[in-house]
Amino acid sequence: MDNMNDNNRIYIFDTTLRDGEQSPGASLDQKGKLEIAKALAELRVDVIEAGFPITSPGDALAVKSIAREVKAPTICALARAVQKDMDIALDCLKPAAKPRLHVFIATSEIHRKFKLNKAKDEIVRIATWAVQYARDRVAEVEFSPEDASRTEPLFLYQVLESVIDAGATVLNIPDTVGYTTPFEFGNLIKGIFDHVPNIGKAIVSVHCHNDLGLAVANSLAAVKFGARQVECTVNGIGERAGNAALEEIVMALDTRKDIFGGKFTNIERSQICKTSRLVSSLTGMLVQANKAVVGRNAFTHESGIHQDGLLKLRKTYEIMRPEDVGFGETQLVLGKHSGRHALENRLAKLGHKLTEKELDHVFISFKALADKKKEVFDDDLVALVDKEIVTTPRIYALGYLSVLTASGKDPKVTLRLKFKGKTLTATGTGSGPVDAAYRMIDKMIKRRPRLLDYQIRSVTVGKDAQGEVTVKIQGDADEVMIGQGLSTDVIEASVKAYLDAINKMLHRSKLSGKDRAAHGV
Ligand code: KIV
Ligand code: ZN
């Protein structure tokens, strides 16, 4: 059914690949971005903001490849109200089936005075010129008055009226610093509808940050007062405390249709958990256990009274059904006697269609895991696919690891790495086995990245569960990289995670040289 003209339809504008990627420490390579964009298309978001092309040649290439390969959603690129930004973004959008240029300039007094050093009339002139320039080149133009929620309302109305006259098709109202509150933001949206005479010619959108933990509440208040597009990110990742979380917006509208007057999105809810997991895995931004909708504990009932109630009637304590968001029960699926075909079938059911080569690769790891672990669960398989479908070349790969520990003694680690067809070996100690292994690796790669963060979690249940280690490192050029490693042995998972981050760092520095050449910048 085509519901595009239904006034109750709320458009989901996903900015995981742009604002989400601005999360401190979340860096995605081009292949990872494309993989997320394809998952977002399966999730049926309406718009994918694929990047901010002027910021880096890598970002520009990612927008271009998403525009080329992902056809169902609108593909959007961000640009300042500056010709060079817009030209590069428009160039990247050329292959898109449904392109949109998103242009922004700050309008609040504090940004005008201290960031831009421009008077009000100059801001209006630049905004109008930029929207006209964009509209002459692309049919869909979104305009954002940055820091709108701290802009004098009368001036905001004036800017909005002018950019609509200049051809803006979507007006986005950002709460850039997460300062507003639901009543206030709802009133601002109402004020826009009441005071901007040509507002009917554009779609009103909102973009809320989570500095006070109100991003979702503010977005929903705006929907109540007529906003038709919500900008959000998977798992709520984004600049500082993040953006409004897509899964929370979608499920709030779905669960509370009664108070939102039947407003609905086109999101395929069963894809929510899978997409959340993919974004978490590729960005290295772990999802907290108590996170609404997608956290590990989101549907776990611990108290006896709750469990008793649930057994009598699920709705006593469950307002959403876990299966509706693809929150699959942990299932025993495969064991060491399972074949390649069974693995392929199970992965397809979990939403992973692999190429022959990828399947070969995952099958080898699956067999190794099934040898170590009696029971292989769905979550184990998903984690294996995430880790084994290599998005970064394995410049350094783990060949052999031996750890000798005894109470009161420093551990002794022997490590072999494969590098360009050679084997590098080192033996040494440290204040713990992970510290010792990381020191050995630093020696072998002749670099000393700074370890900014180290986290470990269990992928499934039981003593033989796989441990997933996530590390964040900083290289010589201050670049921050995330790496992940998976194994039933946590020391091995730690080594794999560190090597993964190092390989990404080396790959990125190699790529950026090529990217620059390709872009002539
Ligand atoms: O938060 C913000 O103001 C933004 C704009 C560029 C929309 O991200
Ligand atoms: Zn933002």
C-alpha cells in the first residue's frame, strides 16, 4: 500500500552514518558504512544521511558508493551553506536514485556572534542563496538552522519563510546542543506552524540531541505538534551524548498509537535488533544492557512477581513483544556435526546472506568454535559473521599464542604473528597476560598505540561462552580506532581485538593517501 500521502505517516531520517559516526571513537570504514546502509534499507528507513562529504575524502567516497548501491531510500548528504561543500556533496549524490542535499547554517545569537561573526540579515541572505543554489541542482533540499532551539523564535520564523520561498522542501529544526525540553520544543514546533505563512509547502523535521537525556521525548513532543520527519540514529549514537534513538522513536509511536493519533512509520520492526547489533559491532559502540528496546535486559524479567504475572498474561509486564523487534530468544542451533548447508540456512534465517567465499571463511571459524564449545547459539553465529567477514585486510594476523600464568608470578606470553608471508615471534612478560601480549605486539609492529579503552562481554550464556573484546586505541597521528576480537579464550579475544584495531589503523593511513589522490584534495 502506498502511504506516502497519508498525513499520519512519519518519515524516519537515519543519520547513523553522519551524526552517529561523529560519536567520539566511532569510526567506520567505507565497507562498514555500505553494509550499514544496506541494513538501513532493509529496515526500511525513508532517508539515509550517508555522510558529510567535505569533511574527508573517505566520507565522500562512502556517500558515493551508498548512492550507487542503495536504491530504495532517499540518500542525503550534508553540506554547510558554502558552494564548495555543496558542489562536492552534489557530485557524490549523482548516482542516487532519490538524492537529497541537506544544507545548514547556524541561526542562534550565540553562534552568530561567536562562531560565524555574522549579522541576522547576512545569515538570511546566505541561507536563501544556498537553498536556491541547491534547488537549481537537485529536487529535494533540506535546510537546517543549526541551534534552532536557542534561536530567537521571530528570527527563526523569518529564516524559515525565506528558505521555503527559495525552494527548501524539508525544514529541519535541530536541538543541536540537547538543551530544550518536551513542552518547550513542542511549543516551538507549534509556533512554526502558526507563524510561518508558507509552512504548508515543506515538511517539518526535527533533529534532537541527548545531552539531557531528552532527545526521544523532545522528538515525540514535536511529532505531537505536527513534525512529519524525525532524525535519529540506531542505538542513539552520535555527537557527545548522542541523538534520538531510532528504535525508541519507532517503538514509542507503534506502542502508543493511542496518544499519537495513529501516526505510523514504515519501519520493518523485525529488523531492529539485527541492525542495532550490526551498528554496535561495526562502530565498536557497545549497547548498554538496560537500553530500551535493544539492550540485553530489555525483555528480561528478574523479579518473581513479574515472572508470575507474565506466565498468567504476558501483557501484565510486557508492553512490546520481543519478537516484534527481532529480539530472538537465545536458541541452541548447531553443533560440531552440523554441515555447511545447515550453517548457510541458519545464517539466512538470521538475515545474513553470504557469498560462497564468505561462507567458506565463516564455516572454518564455526567448526573451530564448535570444537571448543558444546552449544553454538544464534548470537554466537551472528558474532562470528560480524567478526569473520573481514572489512579490513589482516595485515597482521594471529598465528600462535601461549600464556603461562602462576599465582604470584608474572605471566609469560609467546606470540607468533603472520605478516606479509613471514612469521614474527616474541616472548615476554607484563603485569598481566593481556598487558604482556600487547607489549609483544607493540614490539613486533614497531609502534606503541595508546590503549584508550578495553571492554569485555560474554556473547552468550554458560562457562564456555565466547568472550567479545572491544578495544579503542590511538595512533601517532591521534587517529582513534576500534577493534574487536572474539574467542572462547579471553586472552586470545584480547589479542585479536588489538590486532584488528592496529590493522584498521594501518589500512586507514594507506587508504587516506589513495583517497586524497582520487579526490585531488
Ligand atoms: O545537531 C545539528 O544541529 C546537526 C545539523 C547539521 C542538522 O547535526
Ligand atoms: Zn546533530
